[in-house]
Amino acid sequence: MPVKLSSASEMLNNFAAALDPSHRNTALGIAQLVMLGELAVNQALDNVEVKA
């Protein structure tokens, strides 16, 4: 079951578009960290062995 952090990343990207350039890069950086977090969690879940 994949983790759905992509919607948080999408919201941050939309929010960043409304910001002035000095703050836009910060919001985009946070969105990128959220995306990397999603990838890390999904990779960890791929390595979890579910016991019946």
C-alpha cells in the first residue's frame, strides 16, 4: 500500500505559485522534501514482510 504524500507535495507546489520569488524557492524545497519522504517511506514499505 503506497503512502499518499503526493497530494501534500501538490498543495505546496500550488501554494508556491502564489508566493513572491523570495519565498517560492523555500516552498518548492519543502515540496521536494515531502516527495523524497514519500519515496523513502514507499521503499521501506516494499521491504516490510507482512506476517499472516
